[in-house]
Amino acid sequence: MGGMPSAHATLVCALATSVALVQGVDSTVFAFSVILAAIVMYDAAGLRQEISEQGTIINIMITELFQGKPGFEQHLRELIGHTKVEVLAGAALGILLAWLWT
């Protein structure tokens, strides 16, 4: 659910690149694959990164409010999404792999 490079970005960019190479950039399937890639990469770098930051803040609040009280030792996962660099690296890898494979 994080790390370098983003496997999700690699997959959707490889898909879009493969469709572009086989069907052409003026095909409807390519348009859908680009939209899918944009949504997946936005989710990986944008929304999930926000959730990660919120998890960190909530964990700090839990630690401060319930320090020493049993039942509140469990914390939220803080590393959920990808950084923009991880997503860009995944996108580049996916494009390269599709271009080499096709």
C-alpha cells in the first residue's frame, strides 16, 4: 500500500500505453484507459496521502488523550498512499515496459 514505485501507476500506465500502441491514440479504448490511469494515480498520490496524514494526527491525539489507559494501545496505519515521486516513477516504468513489450 505504498513504496517505490507505485505498482498501481505502473499497471494503468502500461495498459494505456499498450492500448495507444495497438489501437492508436484516437481510439475510444485509449481515452477510457487514460481516464482510468488518471483516477488511479490521483487516488494513490492524493487521497490516500491525505488519509495517511490524518492517521498520523489521530494517532497523536489517541496517545495524548488516552495515555496509560488500557484498550487504546492500537493505532491506525500511517503509511497508506504513495508520494508523487513514487507515482511518477511507477507511471514511467509502466510506459517503458509497455513500449518494450509491445
